Amino acid sequence: MSFMTKVKEMLGQNSGKAKQAVDKAGDMVDKRTGGKYADKVDKAQKKAGEHIDRGQQQQGRDTGPPNTPGTPGA
């Protein structure tokens, strides 16, 4: 089993904790840079959260609402 496969499995099993870690890391970057890159950090946090959600859906652990027609991923 490759390293990336293990990481993906761990993220899928702990997606809530992974999202919290992403938010905490982004907040720390904002604090240390005085918010200078807040827009970029927020964008990265959003993308990371989407990636975690996408991995969770691919593993069949999606607990969110089903996709509706006309939305990406539907």
C-alpha cells in the first residue's frame, strides 16, 4: 500500500479532524502574516476542504445532502 493511499484512507476516516486542522493552520498563517495573505489562505482552506469532501464521497462515506441536477458532481 502506497503512502498516498494510506493518507487518503486516514483523511476519509477522520475528515472532520482534517478540516479542523486545515482551518487551524490557515488561522495560524493569518496570525503570523498579520492577515496580509488572508484572501489566499481562505481560498486554500476552501479548496482543501473541498478536496477532503471529495475524497470522502469517493470512499462512500458521504453524509451530506445528495447532489442535485445541474450542480458540479451530479
